[in-house]
Amino acid sequence: MSRCKVMAKVSYVLVIDVLKEVTISIKSLGTVIFEPGTYIYIGSANVKNPLARVLRHFKRNKRVKWHIDYLTSAPEARVTTAIVCYGLTEEAIYSTISQLEFVSVTVRGFGSTDCRKHATHLFKLERRKCSIQHLVNLLSEQCKYVEVVASYEDL
């Protein structure tokens, strides 16, 4: 059984807006350029307090530990929404999101080092307006419980 199938049954999707082009150097991936747009990231929260893990991503100043931290720490990017899925693995979320027609793979291997069969855990959304609510609806159908967290800047 692959490692990504046995991970937490609390997983999340971050919605990240990149406001202007940002170039980031990530040790294992090299130099990565993110064009302006909306990105979604899939993560797992295999911890006692999953919501604390998710809320950490909204902070710009933090210890850079994971691939996603490089992007969310950049001044050109901001996390706008988190969709926390209780009772759903990141494997299941990946299966759903990777098949959507309005997403595209950005950086191969980004955030998916523990799930090597996944091309990436970071996708670019092609249609911002309808796709966030669509994602919430899709994931709600599969989860025991969904919690949506929005940045105070967007309220």
C-alpha cells in the first residue's frame, strides 16, 4: 500500500492567489516561477489539531518546512481559503482534483514527495469565479464534514 493512502483522514485544500509573478528557489525542485493566478494545494493534517496545521499556512512569517511554505511565505502570494475535509485522505482529494477540467499541473513533484505517484499537489485554477464553490461542493459529497476557512482580508 502506498504511503499516501495510509496518511491522515483529515486533509485540506488551500486556495492561493499569486498577485504577481514570483520566483522561488526550492532545494529539491530548483527555481520555480509562479505566474499570477489562483492555485490550489492539497495537504494532509495528520496531527492532533488539524485546524492549527491549516491556519499555519495563512501566516506569512513561519519556519519554512514544506514546499508550500516557500510559496505561502512570498509577499506576492496569499492564502485566501482553506477547505478542511474530515474523513477524506489527500489521495482521495488528489483523485478528484486531478480529473477536473479547470485545473492544470504546475510544478511536478510539488508537495507530493510522500505520494510519488501523484504528479503534484499544486494545481492552477483556470476559472476562479465558479471553481471554489464547485470544489467545496465536490469535496462535501465525499467528506464526513467540511470546514471552510477564509482569510480575514477577503471578508
